[in-house]
Amino acid sequence: MENLTQIAQCLKSQAQTTQHPAQQTLDSDLTITVQYDPKSFTWTLSLTRLYHQATEEERQECKEAFGMPNDTDFEVAYKNGWGVIRYQWSEIKQLEMKL
């Protein structure tokens, strides 16, 4: 997998700056979409791939790269042939982890 930490930093910066979703598709056809809500200080990360979910290894790598709290809530779905995993967490909780 590409350098996911750099990708995560870039996408998070773009999402915060533009206040629009930032997205990148990896070589593995996994699409990462990041959104930031400045009003609630909430991050949303979606991992999507046509016909398949992200693997457990890909999910773990993304959680680490984006600095998600261990107990981050997520939902799993298939939508129009796309496997979707969506995480949502508070930036405040993420900052508390670093203290």
C-alpha cells in the first residue's frame, strides 16, 4: 500500500482547508474519502471499493494513518455494488489520545 501516513495528512489538510470532502483512490482500487465538520470537530472517513469491502489489514492501516481512537464507531454497507466502511470520530477525542 502507498505511504498511507502521507496520504492521510494530505487528505486531512485538504478537507480542513476546503471544508469539502477530500478523496484519493489507491493502487488497490480502495477509495479513501475524508470529510471534516468544523462545527462539531468531527471527522468522517469512508473506505470504498467496487464489489468488495476493505480488508481487515487495510482498515487497520487506515485507522493508524488517520490517528483514529481505538473505539471509533463504524458502519459497514453495500451500496449499488460498492463495499463501504464509514468511520466517524471527534477531533477532541483524537487530541485527548495524544496527551
